[in-house]
Amino acid sequence: MVGKKYSDAKSALGTAGYTVVVSVTVGDQLARDDCTVTRQQDRTVPPPENTGGSATKQTLLALNCDAAVASATKPGNSLGS
């Protein structure tokens, strides 16, 4: 999901059964749904002890909300830095 808009990543991960958690956000120039995912880490959270519950699949996303990232056709910020 790295390099995708948060809204697209959230939708795809939700469809795959993951709960999305934003672990860190850098910048405040864009609406959250328009931020770019810069890091993804999947994890499984065990249920509380003695509950009989199920483990939860989560994915932690780091977001860059400063400005648009450059593409082959548009100038902008570097995704690599």
C-alpha cells in the first residue's frame, strides 16, 4: 500500500479483513483521505486472555500529509526521502 492514497489503502485493507490503524502522520496540508501512505506494518493482535475471543488482524500505516508526491508526469515531493 506504500505510495497509495490513504482512502484507497483503507478500502483495500478493509476488504481484505484488516483493521487500519494510523501509527503516525507527518504534515497537515492535505485531508487525511488524500495523504500518502509511506509505511505499512501488518500485525496480529491476540484477544484478551480468558475471553474466548478471536485475534484481530491490523495494519499500521504511516501517512505523509504535507503535499503531493512526484510522479513521472508531475513534479512534487520525493516518496523516497
